[in-house]
Amino acid sequence: MVLAHAERSGPRVLNIGEVLAQLSDDFPTMTASKIRFLEEKGLITPNRTPAGYRQYSENDVERLRFVLSLQRDQYLPLKVIKDYLDAIDRGERPENLPPGVKVSPRIVSDEFAAEMTGRVRALTEEQLRTESGASVPLLQSLLSFGLIQHSNGRFDEHALQVAKACVQLESHGLEPRHLRPFQAAAEREFGLVERAVSPLSSRRDAASQARAAEAAREISELCLTLHRALVQDRIARMDS
């Protein structure tokens, strides 16, 4: 899966409708406005005809697929994704990639490419237990306290992340009943984010919705940074 701007694999040129058709199975809500928004943010740079019409290559499509997958599956802000892509374009290996993401210069690894081209994983309870290492009682407690949820008996990647963290916390004596404040804090934080982006999210056009979603990701990252700094400050005082 080639991500470079400059290299073009073959002569085929796509218009924006053909790009949407290639992405529609994995990203059914994708629109032309969202593609133009990503171009505005510098994540893709399609060629232009003398008349100004955009011309997309297959590489542009795969670059879009990479961006959208990281945004959807890893919940990364576009600024972070752009930093990764800029490093790849320079022939570097990006630092601090999310767990499981392996990128070599200009090429996404075969393993990650397969994951990126697939839809969001839907895990059974057995798969969730196996991949997280959680016991049946722990998962039952996580469900009962609302720390994870399922849809028609299937769990998403967020539930897997929660379960993995709770397995580790359980080894420190922290049980799901102790972790309810995290759920309450997350709901309050989401309320803050929701209010902050409401001027954009209240608009129904696709470009505004895309900007609202990206602003929400950026704000949530800042909230997490603030939370981490406040907690670490108090931990540091334990040594003083």
C-alpha cells in the first residue's frame, strides 16, 4: 500500500466519484466534501488538470484509506496522522505509532494493510476474553458496571482496550466496582467536548460534520493530556 505523494502506480486517473466508489464498502459515510476536507488539511494532494479538476491516483485512494482507518480504528486526530504521513514521505520511520501499527518508509506493512482494508472488528465474547486475558467474572462485572458494551453480542476495539486495561488494574487490586468514577468522568468529558463542537455539529453539511468530528478528537486528546499531567503531578509529590 504505497502512501507517497509523488509516486504514481500506473496511468489510471480517477475522479472523485470513482474514489468514493472504491471507499464506499469500508467507509459508507464518506462524501466528496470529506475528501476535500482532508485535502484542505494537507493529507492528500491530488493532481489538477489545467482547468482545475482534481485527478486521483490509486495511491491517493490507498492514502485516503490509511488516513480514514487510523482515524476510525485508532481514533487519532488528523494532525497526528499527518505527522506520520509526513515522516513516511521523508523516508523515515514514524515514532510513537499506535500499538499494532507498523509502517516502513512509504509502504504500509502487509499485516497492517490487511487490517486497514477490513472493516472495524467485531469480537465475540470468547474472542474478547482470549485477546484481553479477562476472566468470565471480570467481563461480567465490566458489563454490569457499564464499562464495556456490546451490540448484538459483539464487542468493538474500544471494549478490548478497556478489558485489557482492567485486567492489568485487577492485578493491582482494582476491580470494576472501583472504576465507575472513570465512566462518570468520561461522560462528563464527552459533554464538554460535545458542547465545544456544537456550533459545527449542528450544521448538517458533510464538511461541517467532518470538522466537528476532527475538533472533537483534538479536544479529547487535550483533555487526556491534561488529565495525565494532573495525575502525574500528584504521583510526583509522593516522592517529595
